[in-house]
Amino acid sequence: MFRDLAAMLPEAGDSMQLMNRSLLAYYIPFRSPDFARLPNKTASRRFARQLWKGILDRINPRLIICINNETFADLVGILEDIAGIRPEVVRSGVGWGNISSELAMFNGGRGRTSLLRFPHLSRFRIFDRAESRPHTDGLLRQAVSFSLRRAS
């Protein structure tokens, strides 16, 4: 994924440089094999929403990528609160049966932010799959075009 993003953003350097300049983190910072088996789901999500609201309120990222529905839903709510607007949301297939991705585009007073949800990348290796390539490239291009490219 970073290789694909770096190719779309030559000014960002190569994929390793881009990764080193990115914030990578678990949304819910508690160990669990998956969301279904997360202990104390309600309290854990409440803690994560509070934590990430504070972080996102300060760092104002242009592109956020997540890999599950719960994180996407929580981040949409946080970004709606921060931006004061509802996003335009686009749902798209990923070339893997009925598995889909979502892109939420926020265009508020703090600028533009894209929130992109892919299916869990350890279960759906969409970036290594020829059938998925047009879908993943298109979603990344749309997110980059919306939030990272600046008019000159």
C-alpha cells in the first residue's frame, strides 16, 4: 500500500520514506485477535474515541486508512465532530466478491481529510492481487486527489 501511495505522491519519497513519516497505530490499543473477541468492547471503544478525538483534533491528518467497520464508524463520528460537517461517502468493491471499501471525504473549515476503509489486509491481500489492483488504485487515487493534492 505504501508503495502504491508513494508512486502517486513522488514528492513524498519512496515507500520507506513515506512509511517513516506516517503515523501507524492501533485504533483500540488493547490486544485482541479480532473485534468480536475484544473484552470490554463498550469501554474499549469509548476509550479509543476519547483518545483519537484528542489526537486528531491536534494533528489534522489529510489521509487516514483503517481496516475494519467499527474503526471506520468511530472515526467518521470523530471527524464529523471536529469538522462540523458530514462527509461524502463512497462505497466501492475491491475485486474480491462482495467485499467492499469505503471512502469518507470531509471538506470542512480545517481543510480536506479522506478516511479510507479497506478490508482487513491480513485476510484480504488486495494489494497483491491482480483482480483487485484497479479497485485499490482507484480508491487510493480518489483519496489522494481529494485530500492531498493542493491547487497551485
